[in-house]
Amino acid sequence: MARTWWGSVIETGELSATATKQAFILKRHATLRAVRLWIIAYNSPIFANLTMKIYSNNAQTSAPGIVIKSSTTSYQPANIYTLNNAIREIYFQFDDAVLEADDTYWAVLQATSYTFSDASHLAVLKSFPNPINTTTATSEMRKVFEWPWQMTFIDAVLT
């Protein structure tokens, strides 16, 4: 069975600033312990120390503002893939990032030594039309780039 995974391609230089980002709003106060998301490796991209930072929202620009917390975990290529063309869910742990309900925050991926090419790059899995598309594309597929990253937030409180 053929599978097609859709992701936000990470292009040159985007892992050194705040360009690789996703806004999110939590519906209740939370003490964030971790964020899980899926990384797609097309062929064998080169990078080092892939991390995530949580930023506040800059209301004037609707963009990342100030760093709230940096992940305590980081990833190397061997942690994500051992063969070309891989997809893997990874886990970024945080030391208790306190986030307020209904505020906008930004999850930002950063890494060093990342080199993009059409033949070899990273992407972040989109939430739709995943997990897989085994049929022909529909008219809704053209909206794929409007969908957010597929992320899971882990709070300090279990509900």
C-alpha cells in the first residue's frame, strides 16, 4: 500500500531563526511538560541539535515574541532516521512552561548546520490529510498547506 505524507517543508536558513513555527492556543491553563510532533526526513538531510522553543505572541506582528522556554531535549539525524525517507514522532521535553488559557503561543523548531535541497530535506507532518492518503487527491487536498502541524501537548496535570 502506497502512503503519502504531507508536511511543511523546512527550507534553507529556516531552522536558525523563528521561521519554522506553528501558532497554538490552549483552552485551559497548563504547565507544559512536552510537545510531540512528527518529523519527515526526505532522503538524508544534514542538521544538528534540533530543538523546540515556546515563544509568546507578539500581538503587533502576529509572530513569535519572547522565548518562554527552550526544550531540554535535542535531536541528531541518527535519532530520527537510519535509512533514507523516514517519518518519526519525536518528543521535546520542557521544564514546566506555564501557559495561560486562550493566549496565542508559538512552537518554533531550531537546529544548527541544516542544509536544504530539493533532494534532501526535513518537513513537519501536517494534521490533514494524514495519517495516510491511499486514494486519489480530492478538491480538498489543495487546502493541505492551510493545515497546522500535527502536535500533541503534554501537561503536568492528567485529566
